[in-house]
Amino acid sequence: MTPIIPSRSRFLTLGILLAIFSLSVTQSPAQLRGSTEKVDVETFLSVEAVPAGESFKAAVVLDIAETWHVNAHIPTLDYLIGTQVTMDPKDGFIIADIRYPEPDEYEFAFAGGEALLVYSGKVPVYLDIRASSNLQPGTYEMTGSARVQACDDMNCLAPSNLPVSILIDVVEKDSDVRTVNQDVFADYDQGMAAADLSIQPGSANEIEAMFRERGLLLALLALFFIGLALNLTPCVYPMLSVTVSIFGGQNDPNMFRVFSKALIYVLGIATMYSILGVLASFSGELFGSWLQHPWVLGGIGLLLFALALSMFGLYEIQIPYWMASRIGTGTSTGFVGVYFSGLVVGIFAAPCIGPPIIALLAFIGAQGDPVFGFWSFFVLSMGLGLPYLILGTFSGLLPKLPKSGVWMVWVKKVFGVVLVALALFYFSMPFISVSDAYWVIPISFIIGGVYLGFLESSGRGTPVFSKVKMAFGTIAIIIGVIFIMNLQKEGMEWEPYGEAKLAQAQNEGRPVVLDFYADWCIPCLELERITFTDSRVIEATDHMVRLKVDLTHFDSPESEEIRRQYNVAGVPTIVFLDDDGNEVTAARVVGFVGPDEFLRRVDRVK
């Protein structure tokens, strides 16, 4: 028979069980409680209303409970979750910058006494937002989330995503509006720009820190050397050949004048690169996107073809006599001509991007000062142009070398062949994909090798020079054949981007690699043909879902939404997502990288 427990005993047993359960909850808060109960979210605007077409600031303020804190945007320890505000794409609004406050540094028992970077109290995260000039008056809502992990001195709660809602009243253009919430935005200038590139070299907060901590002069000097480092990227190949072609064909005996022309040529490059950089910073367009326009590509091809014909001796390029007589340059190629050539060559520099360029774009866009932006890009592009100053000067002195007549004629034809190949490449880009246009290069190597090594008539009476020509032609043919073999190599298999594929990958617990590219992007093809054909890279990414995101038509609503979502300011950009669908910011790739560096980025995802 089952014993009957007296009523008083049953109450006593129930009380003991409840006490044990309460004790277990007290001892295991991290397992049973999320961070939402310790952090509240409020939002504020810097103006009472926003005129269409104007920029404004918003603040997402995290109100953290007393004795608690949340981790800094970039947490000290790998297992901690950093604070991150993410906004959903909204038609008519562009987030130009997100700034996190400077964190505090404290020691906590659960971290073994190690000092951690944290936020406590009321923490404002600032957003710089631009409203489209096409917006109609009315109230709009931008939504998003704030990911936080609350901790006290003993332990950490489970991370939570807190909903964020920003209500924006839009009024007519040029309306007078009143500034509000000045106390909330008092520390805006002390915020740290963080465009998801914050832990990469040359990131946005590092660029800003250079200006804040080192002063203007040292920061500009650092930008100069960043520009110089861009010459290590494949984007410089067309610039090299065009520079030698422009200056190698001149016959100016005055060394100072040759140097002056080279300097003015570099100033032209810097002027164009700076203008395009500032336009990209304030318009939100992809840096280099103007290369998708057929008239730009056709103009570049026409210029290259004209330069090529001059290399073959059909004519000498010079500015009109009426202009030359006014600026005192006689009949030689004048300063205006080389400056104009520099402006055009500055367009070639458009694919020269990397984390520092993307960070500089974000920083200048946040500053809102086009004059400061122009001079920042100008100093950077002067660093980019330094090798061409040297190359242009010494190329211009080639005709002064003794006995340079016969072989110099042949050298000019070498550059003529190179320019014809580049002209055909740019002419073909509006009509076929870049990958198909790339076939122009190996074919030009082979045909140019046959012509320059075996058919061209210069120096046939000189046995040594004839052998040099034949050796050159043979090497060019071999390079062309190797190039063709490389174009036929199998590369990584990609799928077109789709939201459903992202969701499926997250459900399966698989990491994702997103390749943002455009048909007009030459470094994108460099990645495709050099990095993505490497067997080690293919094997290392086999377990990932590989998706290609086409930004060829960057200004389409679909392209604009996704590049805002992933903060893509230039192509190529490679974004890695972990098993939960969160970006591994330390692995992001901007610009061309070789197989070894790409593998190092992949290792950060594992």
C-alpha cells in the first residue's frame, strides 16, 4: 500500500523543492537569463525633422543596469560577444557611418583579473544617415537590432538581440529645422568609426585615430605611404605601360623639363583620383564604378590606340599650335598635354583599392568636408604616383642614351604593341564580359612576340640585336601560351547569391563566402584567375557555401540594398559568414590578394 503523506509534510516537501529550484536558478543565471533584462534601448535624432536630401545623426542609446556592463564593440577576449548595432536596409536612407564610444577598461573576477574593454551606464552608438532627395514628406521608420552581452563581476548572461526602431519625420527640401538632443550628441566627435573593418589594417577607426592622435601632418604622411603601397596591386599594370609610352617617345634634352613634365603628369593622376574618391565618399557609389560606362571605356581605348599609333611613328602627339604658343611649349609635347594624359591615367587607378581606401571613403563621408576629402585623397594619390614620377623622368631620358637610335625605335614599337592590346581590352569590355576580354592579353603576347621578334625590321644588320629580338619574341610567345593555359584552369564553383541559399546554409550550420564582384572590375578577374584557381584555396573552401554577388549594375535597388547590408564600398570584396550567419570581420578581403593571404583569411573563419 502506498503510504499517505500528511498534508503538513507535503507542504514542507514542496517548500524544500522550491528552495532547491530557486538556488539552482541563482547559481546558473547565464543559462536561464538573457541580456534583455539588463539593457534597454532608446533612440534619438539630432534634428526635429529631416529635410529631403539632407544628412542627420541618430543615436541608439543602450541603458545598462547598475553594476552591469556590456562588452565593447571589439571585445578583449575571443569568447565574449561584442556590442553591435545593425540596421535593416531602408529605401531612401543610407547609413554613411556608425560610431561606437570609447570603451572603459576594468578587471573582472570571471576573466581571471584580466582587464576588459566594456561599456556601462548610458552608451550612445551614433549613426550618420543621409536621406534621399526623392523622399516625400511623412514619417518613416528604420528598424534594426542591437546585439549585446551583459555581464557583472562574476559571470555573463546569454547574448540577446534588442529591437531598434528610429522614427524619422521627413519634410520638404531646404526646410528650416531645429537642432535637438544636443546633450545626447555632445560626444559624437569622440566616437570611433566602425564600418565592420575595424580590426583590419587600415580600418576606419585606425584612419580616424591617425588624424586624432598623430596630428594632421603625420596622418597625411601616413596616407602618402599607404598610396605608395597600392603599387603592389595588379591595378598598376596599365599605368606602367602608358607612362613609359608617353615619356619614352619624347626627345627633350632638358632633364629639368622632363622631370617637370613627369611631375605635372603625376599631378594629373592625383587630381582625377582625388575627385573620383571624393565623389564616391559623398555619393555612396562604388569606388571605380564609372568604369562600367561604355563611353568611359571607349574613351580610354581611343586614347590608348592614339598613343599606340604614335609609338609606331605614324605621328607625334602634341597639343595644338595655338595653345602651345600661348603657354610657351613650342612644338613639343606640352605641359597641358601630359597633365591631360595624367587625368585619363587617373581613371586607370580606380581599381586600386584596399582596406585603407574603403576606410578613407567612410571616414571622409562621415566628416562631410569635401575640401578635406580632396586633399586627403590627393596626398594618398601622390604616394600612388611617386613611381610614375621616377619612371616618367627616366623614360623621358631614354632617347639621350648613346646609340639609342635603332633599338629605341624597336622599344617604342614594343610599347606600341602593349598599348594596342590594352586599347582592344578596353574597347571590348562594353560588349563582352571582362573574363572574355582577358583573352586579348595572351593573344597579344603571341602575336606581338611573332611581330617584334621575327617580323619587325629594325636592326637586322646587327647580329647581337637580332638575337635579342628573337629571344624577346620567343619569351613573349611562351608567356602567351602559359597565360592561355592558366585561363583554362578550373576554378572554384560558385552559385548566384540568393537569400534562400543564405538561410539554407545557416540551417545546415555551414559557413558562407560571398564574392562581391562586377563585370567591369579587373582586380575581380585577377582573383578569379590567380587566387580562385589555386588548389589549396579550392580545398580550404569546399565546406563553405560559395555565393557570387553581382554588383555590375551597382545603382540598381537590389545591388544598393545588399551592398548597404554588408557595407561594401568597392569591388572586389569578399565577406565570410560563420555558422550562425554573422560576418567574421577579421577575414574580410578588400581588393586583390594572392592565394597565401586568402588562405590566412579562411583560417580565421574556422
